[in-house]
Amino acid sequence: MKPLRIGVVGAGAVGGYFGGILARGGHSVTLIARPAQVEAIESKGLRIESATWHATLGSPQLTATTDLSALRTMDGVLLCIKSSDTEAVAAQIGAFLAPDCWVMSLQNGVDNASRASQVLGRAVIAAVVYVATAAPEPGLIKHFGRGDLIIGNPAARSFAPLSDGVLQDIADRFSDAGVPVKVSDAVTHALWSKLLVNCVFNALSALSQMDYGTLAAHAPTRQIMQAILDEVLAVAAAAGTPLTPMEAAEATEKIIQGMPRQKSSTAQDLARRKLTEIDHLNGFIAREGLRLGVPTPVNSTVHGLVKLLESGF
């Protein structure tokens, strides 16, 4: 079977990892990245360091560029950008996408696929990402755990969804290359479940600069985590995507057990004095709560505190 030509827009910790694994698995991958990342990859290749293996990937299987026109020849594009950049980047890449090129959103939050779809004028695949990675320096990705996806057509859409056959073909090709993928007709539910986990951990990890295991082991912080969780459950139910308290507890516990030494992406951003995605995590819950008449005092508080730290950058 002919390898896929895949463009990764936003080749940071997540995009770099999945792009690297797909290239390692035989697909042709082009990373669209910032100049420092491109220069490092062109010089030394993309290095991925995992617990049990290390790899260095480069041309011809994996290339990097700052030029969006490289997307013209792609079979598929992975959007791995910040949620706040969704509309702007979608507008920039739209002119370069072939009519049959599929687009997949590997972003935090629940509405990126739908937002990108509105700008691009085509269906966009939603992906729920389960991976722990970091990019401590240009050209280097550190992998701490997992690396799998759930994909599907989002519930909110204005364009004809991709067929089950197309989605399953992508899933099979990714899985064969080392990225386990499950196709789900309930991807929106999975996105809300992931949002809940992000809301529980990301801001608190960022504000404390501590890992998930340390947060969970501290009784007063555990109470704050529970309060955040309860508010997200209430907002999700009001928004029409109810999550049960049991599945919410299982999802958070899975993160604590599976990634105890991981700091959130929000914590990593603040440590580098970079703007975060908090507006699309706890901030999203605060806005939806206001819209739906659901009180969200704790989510609003941690959102405001992260924004306060950002204001000093």
C-alpha cells in the first residue's frame, strides 16, 4: 500500500511526536514549524527520546519547512496548533489543500474541528489525543507515555462528514505505523471527557509547576480538583454531552496512575513564558457556564490566575 504524504502544521511536542512516529512507520511526513525547529531538524534530524527507545528521523522520510505551500501535495494534514490559532491558521492553509486532502485536528478543546471546518469549507476530522510529550529544545521531543488517538466526525458540523471507510483507512494506516487509532461515532463525548481531564489538571499543574502525581497526593488540592470536575460535569450536561461521575473519576485516576511525573502543557508553556490554551480549557467552561446558567467559580478562578501570570509576559 502506498505510504501517505502527511503535513503536520504546528510541529511542537505533540505534532513533532506524531509526525515522527508516522515517518518512522514508513509514511512521508513534512513538518510545518517555526524557523528554530526547522533549522534544528535540517541540521541534526528530529530526535525522539522515549523510555525504551530513541530515534533520529530525517530526509527523505521526514522533512521540515516554514513554507505552507508544501501542503499542496499532501494526502492529509494534521493540525497541531494552539486552539487560539485555529481560525487564523485554517485561513492560511486553505488555499494550499487539494480537494481530496483530509484534515485532522489534534488539538485541546472540544470545538476546534468545527471551527476549522467553518473556515476551510470542508469537513475536519476530530481527534482526541492521549500522549505525554515535551519539547525541551528545538529538534528534540521527549515522550513520557501513551501516544494513541480516537478519531471521528464531530457532532457539530456544517459539511458532509467523511465516510466510515475513509476514517477506518486512516486509522488502519496510522495503527500500522505505530500510532494506535480507534474510530468512534461518539468522538464529541470523548472530547468532552478529555476536556474534563485537562481542566482538572492543566491549570493547577501550571500554577504550582508540579506534576499530576504530586497534585493528586495533596489533600487540599485534591478537593480543588474535585470541585473543578463537578463544575465541568454540570456544564457538559447542560451543553448536551453528559458525562457520568464514575467515568470522570476513572478518567482522572487513569491520568494520575499513567502519568504521575508529567506536568501539563499549560505548565510547560508558563515555564517558557509562552501564552497558554487556558481560554479553551477552564476558560471555555467558564464561558459555557455563563451562557448556560451554570455556576463555575473554581474554573473561573484558576482561569483568571493563569491569565494573570500570562499578563506579565
